[in-house]
Amino acid sequence: MSRPDMQPTHTGAWVAQTWISFVISIAVTGVGVYCLPVDIWIKGFMAMGILFTVGSTFSLAKTVRDQHESQRLVKRIDDARVSKYIAEHDPLKEAA
């Protein structure tokens, strides 16, 4: 039985597929920029744009993941508090 608070693990095939598709997409785009019939400074500008896009995509993905994980932690703390209150509550006990 798996615990609901544990992160699912990815299979080796999925990790390999994501890395292979990443490498292929960067390589094909790089070859496309290299083969463009334009001046070298335009190729350089496009290559820098691609590198900046890839870098900012990694940063965005990390930020979204970190925000999601922090929300999960807050929810777990709130759930623990509610569970504590429920465990301490005795409906038959007179109010003081």
C-alpha cells in the first residue's frame, strides 16, 4: 500500500524518454538555426534566444514545483491540526 504523501517515482523508461526528447529537440533546433540562410549575427541572436528560453523554462518548472510542494506541506500541517482537534474533542464532555 502506498502512502498518499509520498511522491510517485518515475520509471527509467520515462526519464530516458524525457531526456532523449529534450536532447533531440535542442539538437534539431540548433541545426535549423545553423542552416538558416541569414547572417551570422542573426543566427547568434536566435541561438541566444533559444538558450534563454530553455533556461527560463527550467526556472519556471522548478518554481512551479516548489510552490506546489510548499502548498502540500501547509495542507499537511493544517490536516494535522484538524486531526488533533478532532482527537481532543469529546462531544459528551460539558463545556467549562
